[in-house]
Amino acid sequence: MNINSPESSYDIVVVGGGMVGASFAQALSQNLGEHCPKILVVEATAPKAESSAQPSFDARSTALSFGSRKIYESMQLWEKLEQRVSAIHEIQVSDRGRFGSTQLSCDEQGVEALGYVVENTDLGEVLHEQLMASKSIAFLAPAKIEQAVPVQEGMMLDVTEGDQKFAILAGLVVLADGGRSPVCQQLGIEQFKESYKQHAIITNIAFELPHQNIAFERFTETGPLAVLPLREFDGEHRCSIVWTVGADDSEAYLQTDSAEFMSNLQASFGNRLGAITQVGEKFCYPLSLSMAKEQIRPGIVLLGNVAHTLHPVAGQGLNLALRDIEALVLTLGEAISKQQPLGSMATLQAYVEKQEFDQQKAIRFTDSLTKLFSSNNQTNVVTRKLGLLSLELIPAARKTFAEQAMGLVAR
């Protein structure tokens, strides 16, 4: 529910009402039910006055794994999302200009879909609607956390909303405000960062032929190229692309006209879906591996990009964050049942121990794929040829790879 004036204390204050923060609040509310603690979500950006379920050609998108579908089902959200997603029935992985490729299919893995692609506006709209409808979640926006000070009971927050200022005591602060979190900087929580010296060009394109619910992961000389299926718009066969290029070359790609950009992209991707017929607005982001050196402190826990930012090569970012959310909600539920403080180090350390293996595995999986397939070093070329060949010829290896891609990770 939307509020204008917060109370003086909450069990949990979520900083950031985007996809990660809103998903966490909703997961906590749905899974704990009548035992749900008192939650406040503080979001810096004002909600849009108007929204529409109708997509635009340029709407940015996110790949959700099959495991993430299960998590959203547990939140009672999947039924609302299902009509807005494009299912991935097959993933084709290939190395441009070199021998070696593999295909993953939902039939082989025994699932309805390997994953789904959802437009960010659609996912955001569904999450925001749930926040507004919830009786157990207070939503304050636009508002900012000006200062966070550790106290014995948790964290004391100085919050501003326009000209108003509030002091709020939080038993636990959940930081989900992105990789450049001002609160993290204020608290001196440092990040380990490794630049990949690459930029991601993200845009939507239209092809001559329908995508038939196939996603493509194409490894090119400049880095990985992901082509993800989207819903049709005005009869156009749309796909979302994430094209990795060298950091020094990205500006040249962005400055080319549409015809030249489509020609360069066609040369990298090939003709699997026929000719590229249209390209939308282009966005560009630097790529790096970033991990918080501390994911927890007394009274505070980090979620999403502020905890770990991964290369988009395997679409692990939001999906890993959702698995973190699932583990954190489970841990907090156990603490409530034992009447333990939610922000105690014992509680938060239990969460870290639950997720450490999954996080490290996802980080290694993404980082190794990026470095292996972004290098033309002869040793790496031979290694990835053999890797793709083994995925194609050895069912057990393909199953393991598919399970990681689908977010089905045993803890």
C-alpha cells in the first residue's frame, strides 16, 4: 500500500523498490503470511502516473530462468506474468566461424520451457501492482535514505520525502538499490571489481522470420551475442539482443546509422532468422564483475546488483538474486519461528551459508564463460571447441549445463 508518512519503526526496511526489492518484499509477504514482519519499501523514483500492458518496440527485457518461474509462482505472481512473457523452448549455442555448437531443448530437459523473456515494464508493472495491493507492505516513493547509522536494535535511518524528513528504526535493512548504492558508499561497504573491458549494446530488433521461441547465444570475435525471443509487436518478429563489444569500439557501433548497424549485426549473427528488418533505440553499459566484500553486517543485508553484478552472458543476474531472495525469506522465517532478531549476525550468517555455494557457482560459471568465449587465444579456442563438442555429445554434461542455465541449483 502506498503511504505518505511512515511509522517510526519497522521490522524490515527495503531500500529500493525495483525488480529485486519489490520481489523480496512480495516473497516475504506471501511466504510468511500472518507471521510476516512489518515491512517498509523505500524507493527513490516516483511511480509512473500511467502504465500500459501494451509493449513498445523498444521496451528493455530480462531473461527469467525456469527456476525463477517457480519462485514467482510461490509469490502468487506467475499467473499475472505468464501472459506477458515469451517462452524459451530451445537455446542454440555456437561459436562464430568455428567448429562446435550445441542445442538445449525443453523436451530433452523435461520442462515446459527452459526460461522466459519478460519486458521490464511488464515485470515492473506486475510487481508494483502487488505492492500497492498488499496490506502488509508499506511503500514510500519518491523517498531517499540520507543516512544509515547502526544502533543496538538494528539501523536508524534518516529518510527524506520531498520537504519532509523522517527518522525510522529498522530491525533489518535490506539494500536492493543497485550497484551504485549510496547507502553502501555511506557505510563504507567496499566492492571487488574486475572490468571485462567490454560494453554491452542492448536493443530490440525485428527479423524477417519468427523466432519460434528459440534463444541464441552466439560467441563472436568481440564477445558473446545473445538473441532472445520477444512477443510480437505490430506484426514485427521482435528479439532482444545483448551484443558484447570492446569498450573502445562501442561508441563507433552506437554512432552508425541503422542500416550499417543491422549489416554489422547480421554478419555476426548470421541468417538463422532471415534478414534483420528493424532496429530500435540502442543502450550501452560497461561490463564488469562486481562483488560486495561484505554481504552482511549487523542489521543489514545486500541483495541484487549491490551484492553481485555479473556479466549478462548467461542471464544469471536477476535469477541469482531471486534465489538469494528465496534463501533469505526462508532464513528470516526460521528466525521468526525461533523468536530470534532478524538483523542479528547469527540470522544473517545462516543466510550467507545457505547461498554461498550457489553464488560462487553462478559467478564462476558466468566469469569462465565470458573469459573463455571473449578471447581468440589459441588455447581458449581449442578449449571451447572441445567444450561445445562435449555438450553436444555427452547428455550428462549437457544436463548439468542446462540446469545451471535454468537456475535449478541444489544447495
